[in-house]
Amino acid sequence: MTISRRNLFKVGVAAGAALSIPSVLRAQTSPAPDRTVRMVIGLGVFDPVVSTSDTTFTHAFAIYDTLFGVDSTFAPHPQMVGKWRVSDDRKTYTFELRDGLGWHDGTLVTAADCVASIHRWGEVAPGGQLLIARARDISKKDDKTFTIALKEPMGALLSILAFQGPFIMREKDANLPPTEQVTANIGSGPFKFNHTLAKPGASFTYDRNEKYVPRTEAPDGLAGGKIVKVDRVIWDNIADQQTALAALQAGEVDFLSLPPVDLLPVIESDPNLELQVLDKTGQDMFLSMNCLQKPFDNVKVRQAMLHLVDQEAVMRAAFGDPKYFRTVTSIFGNETPMSNDENTGWFKKGGDPEKAKQLLKEAGYAGEKVVILETTDWREADNAAQFLAVELRKIGVNAELAPSDWSAATARLDNKGPVEDGGWSIFITSEPE
């Protein structure tokens, strides 16, 4: 699918930020007098190590900063790093932080913060785990310098740090275990989290960080200077999309991410609204499985899902009109530098329930309950979840839907235990969990 919900604020709010697509905003020729932008985003989890949901990452991109960032072609560029060098044997990277980096509490960002953040992120993130496994040492050299010493050369190191790499937190926050959520919300990024105005479940407020020093390069994707052009951004949690659109039409909010497909004709016919598709290489509708619990701890059950799922059928159930989607088999998505079809031919056919049933039998599936998290405020994912539940039941899987809003669903992801203890089995999300 070609839509991604991962976003920061609209170009013009923070230039250089990636934006969820499609998005709707009210047409304006000049900024609002009070330089405040209201957006419809529901945030349930603050910590980007605990959750990789788009809303959590959007929050993280606002208040934190990263060592490197990717540009619009997915090439890595330094962000917090001022300069770096690589040893002749390509095994040791030395990074020096740029000037002007400070936490929202008034203290300075140090190399120790970076080292702690890399280690915490490296415990759970796939790219981080790969880095940690190949690292001989990651340590601070002085307040502004740290090194990553590798067991062997790793050409993808900078790309890993740039693409879904670690958000840098204060050392004392990053020292928390990755299973414990960081809720201090103190970063060094272009926006400050307003704790006083926080209304969990209703709204969160972000204020421009007046002390933030952006890079001097032109913004490009998630690289370059992050130049904030407003004073305040407010996230309103409006679970019902029809209500959210009504608020947009009434001028109560300025921005709506990923409007439901069935509302697009209404949006396109409203002269006061502008529908934009800003990321034409985006990805969406990942089917994440909890591989720690039955039945998906068995590789044959996971393979059965690949044979069961017919992308075209799921997308039609989710989005309806084919003009709003396309299928993809590459794990790296369509139209990206790493797009490829390696090791995908064996499951491309899809929609093969007999093969799926055979694999379930070989795996010894014994009727264990499969709980599908159903995000009722994201209509397309809701449609896909309901369709998937029907398809699973057809091949004898004990599938059960667990309806909730997006915030509650992402919060439930923290529970990696069995479904009997409140865990989950399947989550249809906008980014791989």
C-alpha cells in the first residue's frame, strides 16, 4: 500500500519534516494570527522505543532529535552529529556532536546521552539489534564525542542510525529498561512538550523551542534544518473521523491526517479544504504478528499468513476504489532505493487458503485464540481487520476482534504476553511493530 502515517508537522510548520499522506488542511494564504496550528492526532504512547506507532514517532520527531536523518531519497545526513570519521579498517566510527544542542530542561546534550540512547534503542529495534550484535564497544570519549567500534565493517551503519534510528534522550531517561515507558517528555528537538496543558485522552500541546539551533542545510525529508514557523501546535484527539472532518470544515482544526477513503469525495468538493499527497513512496497496512506467543511463535503459522493474505482483496476491503492503493511485496516498499523482489516469489500468489490450512496442520495449530486488534478510528485498518478475521475463520482459526481506538490499541501492544493475560496476536498498523 502506498500511504504512510509516519509524519512530523506539515512543511510550513516545521520545514523539512515528513508528512503523513494523504492529508487535508484548510487553505490559508497567511499564518493564523496567533501562530497556533491544531491537528487531529490521537497519542497513546510517548516512548518511541516502547512503541513504533506513527503517532508516537510523530511525537518523538517533535520533541527529540536524531544523530542522522534521511533525505527525500533515503540517503543519510548528519543531524545532531557535527562531524565524524571512520578508521582505515572501517571498524571504528568517531562522532562529534555539533554545537548548540541543549535539553528542554536547560542542560547540555552530551555524548553520554547518545551512548545510553543507542544502547536502549538497540535492545528492541531491529536495526539497533543488528548494530549491537556487531559492535565491540560503544562508548563516550569526552562530553561531545563518542565512538562505535565494530567487530567487522558495517556499510549500513549510517543508514541504520538515520532511518528509524535512535531518538536521543537524556541519559537518565535512556537508562530506563526498554519495557518501561519514558514519560518525562524532555528532549532537545524543535518543539517542547507543554506538560501544564497536557490533557491525556483529549489534547496535547507543543510549543516552539526558542533555543533550538537548526542545521544550516536546506530541509530535505528528515534531513537538513528543522525550522519551526509557528509558536504552538495542539493535537486534538477526535476518534470519530466524521466528527474530525466536521471540525476541519468548521475551522476548529487546521490539519487532518489520513482521512477515510469514503470521505475523500466530500473533501475534494470543499473549496475551503486542500487534499495533499506528499509522500508518494509511502507504505501502509503492515500485518504485525506477536511472534512471542502461540500460534505465531511457529514459523509455519507465519508462513500460512503469507499464503492466506491476498493483498488485492484486503486492500479492496479496506480502501474500495483501486485508485487509492497498490500492492507491494518488497519489505522495503515501492519506489525506494532498496526496493527488490528477492525471496518473494513463493508467496506472491496470495489467497491460497488450502496451502494456509496445510501449514497450520503441519504446525500443530490446536485452536488457540488469535486476537486481532481492531482500530475503530482508522476505518481502513478496521475494514482490513474485519476482512482478515473472516478469512482466518474460514480456514479454522479461532479469530477474535478486539475493537478500540488507535491510542488504546497501541498501548495494548506493550503487553507481549498471551491473549488470556490481555496480550494480542495481530495488529494491522502503518509501520512494522
